[in-house]
Amino acid sequence: MNKLKVESLARKNIQKLKPYQAKEISCKIKLDANESPFAVKISDFISEINIPLNRYPDPEAIVLRKALSKKIKLSYENIMLGNGSDELIYYLILTFGGPVLYPVPTFAMYGIIAQSVGVEAIECKLDKDFDIDDEKFLKLVKLKKPRLIFLSSPNNPTGNTFSTDKILKIIEFAQKNSSIVVIDEAYQPFSSEKGFLPFLKDYENLLILRTLSKIGFAGLRLGYLIGKKEFLHEINKVRLPYNIDSITQYVATEALNKFYPQIKKFISEIIKERQRVYKRLLKIKKLKVYPSEANFILLKLKNSKEVYKKLLKAGILVRDLSSMIDNALRVTIGTKEENEEFLKALETILEEKG
Amino acid sequence: MNKLKVESLARKNIQKLKPYQAKEISCKIKLDANESPFAVKISDFISEINIPLNRYPDPEAIVLRKALSKKIKLSYENIMLGNGSDELIYYLILTFGGPVLYPVPTFAMYGIIAQSVGVEAIECKLDKDFDIDDEKFLKLVKLKKPRLIFLSSPNNPTGNTFSTDKILKIIEFAQKNSSIVVIDEAYQPFSSEKGFLPFLKDYENLLILRTLSKIGFAGLRLGYLIGKKEFLHEINKVRLPYNIDSITQYVATEALNKFYPQIKKFISEIIKERQRVYKRLLKIKKLKVYPSEANFILLKLKNSKEVYKKLLKAGILVRDLSSMIDNALRVTIGTKEENEEFLKALETILEEKG
């Protein structure tokens, strides 16, 4: 059983699978991972953690689900927790199977997890404004009868929300075709729009994914799925009984109960900075800037790979998107100081290029 | 899309799935979940946690894997981490598929996860001493060509280790049939035997699962899979990139580096108590006690359900195994005081029954 044979033991869908690239590149200014730039420590809102580590966590995580429930004003029974939204995407696809349909470019994990589970993944290209091409999309729903549709809105990595009318049209059409629509609202807190929580009561086939990762708690790993109890009941069957550890349950609960005003302040600060950075970027020549409803901005510029490397040399890490979108970079909104350094470095690099 | 229809949207294997029952029953003395009875708090070995929660965890968890690597004296590249061993069982079955073969009665998650993923699960009944029926088992390997074989040794819920000769025979035969053998050593720290780490170098198709859950850190959720790099490389493709959160990475590392002598002391204490409780149980009439190499003891007695309820009334929660093994209870080894209360309560209940 040599190296070649180990590979051939894996299922066919795994042999071909290219996993998510989460490489750690150390850098002074990290604007690559859509994290909050504001350092949050446990001691900012907790004086001591007294949890008995020898005991299993609450398998139902009731206290944490109730804390979340207060924030979104829905019953905790409409909330299911995951070790990051990633885990919930796994559970959704394990429960309902495929095909899985989503517009591209988008968050890479929908496709990767579909392939891991071994179900068909169908991609539908966004239009030139990165909105959904609804005509093409609805045709695919009718033709392919996807079990699951993932819509990331605001979309990563393009930054825009998809138009509400198009999303509603898709949900309605999907319902007729027994397709489930999951709206991934990871970036919703940064959007000027209200998101789809208000529509939950109107549509039976609608589920919403949210996360604490983008609003200051990426290190905690906490995603949550919101939907009808009957849906969550089915998905809960494939959930690992102790998927949220005791410390995460406690820290997240305390953060929601005691640190929420500060979380909201940080979000406002990021939105303000995003608007400022956007306007500054508009003034730079040889650059196409896309408006954003998220905590990052998409840029297109000639020789993006070269610019990426020069920024890295200047101590600024952004995301090179060239494998997804031609000559594109994605820059996360940092602190004001970090954004200034980024803007100055970018200006210098583009001036140099003449 | 009413309730019935939601169910019918789930895959066939999920519709029939009965999930793992992890019900919280509050009780003075908890001897039901094979946890360590010794309260461990973060403050026992960490003065302050300074982790920036806004940043994603290290996707490779290098520091923690190196801390584990020192303990088992193998390279960190031979170690893969999971959010509990449960998550690693998911990854193993997602990567290699089925059929999955295991002896029964055993840990319920092998079967539940196989069903979640949608692969065939094959059960092979243990012999009357709860050892593997190797003749029957090897026949199933030949006939069914399982992709994965799970052997929990010491076995949960029976408490015994399977005989080493039989396991080695299975590994060798499995290798010829391109089957992978996973030995789940969750309870190995309580065993008088050495376990299968020393055999890793001899067999290409051998993987070993371990966990911190039984030795004082069930609340942390940390399992680890040990095996050849080529194997872990394939399995790593289906792993969520940030499956171990930052706090768990830090707390587990500190526990291994600074609290290990205490962990070992607790383990010795549990083993000593297990021997004492075992001898005491042997003296009780109307009871069959099984020798144990784990942190729990299996009992058989008439009307086990009634005894279970009476123990609960006396403030002692044990595990009712009657759905798996006729008239059986499983009792976790507690502190000396807890064990005394359990023994006295059991004696009283059985005397009453006359």
C-alpha cells in the first residue's frame, strides 16, 4: 500500500478535490481574510472562565442559542449552531444532498464541500455587475432541480448584495421546484440593506446563515443557521452532538450579552472606513473599484499579481483573487491607520508603474 | 412545503436516521458520560488568555500538534486534529467511503456517521466475552471489502480491550483487501496494555484515534488522528480549514505543556478507583460485573431499568444500555466519594429487591 495506493483508496470525488487554501502568511498588516481589525480579547468582557473542562458541553447549547435569539428576535428553536458556518454548510449538504447550485464567483466552500460530500455542484456565472443573471439562474433551477441553492449576499469576494427582487424571484421559483434556498449573510452586518430575516415567515424553503467571524470573533468559530423548526430538526440529525465546545458557548454568550454595544461600534467604524477608503480608491487612476456592502473592497487593476507582491513587500497582505477574477485583488477594511498605509503603498506602487 | 414535505426533501438515509442521544439530565452525581470526575478549570494552568479573537485560528494548528507530538513521540505531521474524534470519524468516512465495518456493541457514532454520509454500515457481533469473533469478522472483510474498519479498544461500552492477536490478524487481512483499520483508543490511557502506536510503523493501513475527552477535557472538544502522512494528506482535503478554534488550540497546548503531570495523576487515581469499585461490585450478589480497561464498568443485573431509575432518584446518573445490551448499565468511575455513594445506593437498591 504505497503512496499511489493510498490516494486510490479515497473516493473518486476526494481524489480530485482541491482543498481550501488557508495559508498563513505572516505580515505586519493583515487585510486578506475579512477579519475585524479591532483586537478583541476575552478579558475585554470576561473576568474569569470557571467552566469545568472535564464535562461535555451542553449538546443543545441552550444558553448561547437564547442569547442569539434575543438579538435576531426569533425563538432559539429557529437557531442551529455550527463550528463556523462552514460546518453548517457540511450539514446542509449532508442532509439534503445535491445538486447544489450557486452563482460564481462566490465563497469557495460551497463547491468544495459539495465535492467532499460527493454531490453535483452547479455554477452560474454572475452578470457583469456581479448581480445574479436571473434568467440563466432560473433556467438552471428548472433544468437541474437543485436540492440546495446558496446565495452569499453581500457576496464574497465581489462585495455587492444581489438585488432583492431577483433573490425573491429565485426563492419563489425554487419553492415550486422543491429547492431550498440558503442565503449566506456572513457580511450582512456591514450592509445598508436589511437582509432576509424579515422574509423567513413568508417562505417555507428559506434558510439564513450567519456568523460571528466577520464581526470580531473569527477565532471562536461560531456560525448559525436560522430557519423553520422542521428544517432544523432534519439537519440536526447529522450534527455532531457536542459540536460547540464549552468555552466557545460561554465566551460567545458573554460577548452577546455584555459586549454587543462595542461590537456594533466596531461595525459602524468599519462601515465608515469602507466608505472613506472607497472614495480614496476612486481617485486613484489605473484602478477599477467596486462598491461594497461588506467589510472588504474588490479592486481590478493591471498586473494584479505584481501589485499583490509589492504590497506584501511593503508589509501589507491582501487577497489575490486572480484565480477567480482576472486581475482582481480583495482588500479587507482595517483600522484607519492600516487603511492609510495600504492606500499610500498602493498609490506609490501604481505611480511607480508610470 | 409542509412538515411532511420538509422530511421528504432530506436524503433517504437521513429520513431514517436516529441521531445520537445526548440528553442533559441534571443530577448530583454524574457517572453517565465517561467524563473525568476531577474538575479542571482554565485557571489551574493558565493565568490569562491573550488570544486576539478577531483573527482566524491557525488552520494548521502547528503549535498544538507539536505539543501532542512530544507526548506520543511521533512527528506532528503524523497528527491531524478534530473537533472531538467525532469530527475525525466524519472525515474518515467522507474520504474513504464505505462499507464501514465494526463489531457491536460499540461506540454508536460509527454507525450514525456512516448513515449520515450515506454509506453501508456492517455490524459484526462480539463473542460472549465481548472479544472480536475473528472468524466471522475476517469473513465479512473478505466478503464485503469494507473501506474502513473501526475497532474501539478498550471498547465502549463493554470496557475490555480486544485481544491484540486478533486485532493484528484483522489489520493484516484488511491490508490484503485494501481495507483501512482505525483503532479508536479513546480509553487507552486507562488500559494496562500499550495500545497500537508501536505498530504504526509496521502497517500501512493502520490509523489510530485518540482524544482528550476522557482524560479531563471533554469540554474542549479535541480528538486526534495518528497515521501515515500520505493518509492524513487525503483526509485533510475534507477537513474544514479552521476546525479547531483559537482558544481550544491555546488551552490544549498549555494543558499538555504545563498540566500533564496532573493529568497523569488523575488517570492513575481513576484506574485505582476502578479496581477498588470492581472488587466491591464483585461482592454484590445478583450482579454480573465485567472487568474493565477503561474509565467505566459494565454491569448486568435483573430489571436494570428499574435500578437505573432508583439510582437516579438517589441522585446518581449512570448509563442505561438496555437498548444495546440486555439488562446492562454502564457506570463511569467518579471520585472516591462519588463511587462510595454509588456503591451504597446500589447495595441498598438490590437488598430492597430481596
